[in-house]
Amino acid sequence: MSVQLTQVAPDVFAHERELALGFGFRLNTRTTIIRRGTDLWVHSPLADDGWYAAAAKLGEVRWLVAPSCLHHMFVGEAAQHFTGAQIAAPGRLLKKKPDLAIDFVMDDGPRPESWPEGIDIVPVAGAGKVAEHLFYDTASRSLVVTDLVFNNERGANWITRMILAVFAPSGRVTRSREWGLMLIKDKKAFSESLAVLSELDLTRIIPAHGNVITDIELAVSVMRTGKPTQTHLLSA
């Protein structure tokens, strides 16, 4: 199957497909690829449907990133294909997937020399069960996010639409209610870990689920507090 990657920004590419999560729930999911010279950094790799070959046309995959304990399903499969790639993942994933050969535990020590220059790691504290990490690409001024913010369109079927209506309503920038209800265990640590987002020079936010976000102030507020800013509320 032939796949055409979407260019999101200079040297930033993406591949999207619906991911079946059981019971009829299907969520549009994105793999993001950042190119440095001829080296590729791959965030949240999906199962191969042709994107492996498309990526190979861009360069050589050097890093496969499991950004959280939820987005790791196809990393091992991708590593078997891209044999020259290293795996980066949260430390908590070592317990969940002891068979996954993780080369770089992102929340444990300095970045290895082979890590791409200009891709900064922002660990999300206070929600250890998820152990999500955000990534700031200084060259494109893009923030790559996994599940901390959604920007979904209408779901593919009624089950998907019903679940999204409860947890992450479609048609707007939102944080899943699951964060506030179950995932955040230390609100202070969570908020403090995300304070750096307001200091970043951002042009876009690339979520794993939904459209690319360009309203940075809105997205940062939603990620940190679960709510839009007062300005956005008044203009809604």
C-alpha cells in the first residue's frame, strides 16, 4: 500500500490513520516524523500500512519514541523493521513492557549524544500512570503532544462519537476529562511541569489525535488547567 506523508512544517511530517481501540471505538491517530539532515525521529509510530516505505524515502529512522505508557503499541514492531533505530520511552514503560529494548529512558538522566539536536523533552509530572512526555522542536517551533490535548473532528461512528462526547468532545481544543478525573495525582507538580510551555516560542501544537493547533494560548491553557482562557470563553 502506498502512503503519502503530510508535511506539517519544514522537515516535519505526519501520517494519520484510524486506530481501532476495541468495542467499535476508532480514534484518528498521528505519527509525527522530524527530520534532521538525513536522520529521522519518529514519535508514536503506528502499525505499518505503507508509512515505513514513505519514511525511508525521507531518510534513515534513528529514533522511535514511545512518548507515554499509552502510545507504545507499535514501537517494538517498528524497531524490528528499522534495525538501526534506538527506542526512547518513559521509565514506567520498563515495568509495563519488560520485553521492549529501551535505549533511552527519557526521565532518567541526560540525553544521549545521538539524540537529535533541538528536540527538547518536557516531562509531564504528577500523572505517573501515563508518564507522558512532550517534545519541542526548536527548528519548526512545534510542540509534539500525545494525549494531553485533543482537537478531534466528528467521530467515525456512533460509538466513537458517544465516547468522545463524554471524555474529549469533538470540534474544539480540549483535554480529556480522564486527566482531571483519574490521571492527575499531584496537581501542583502537574501544573509546575507545564509552566515552561508559556515560555516556548511556538507556532503550532501537533497532537496525536486531531487537527494541528495554531491557537497556542488556548491550547496551553487547556493542557495546564483543562479549560480555555477567560478571553476564549468570552469570545466563544
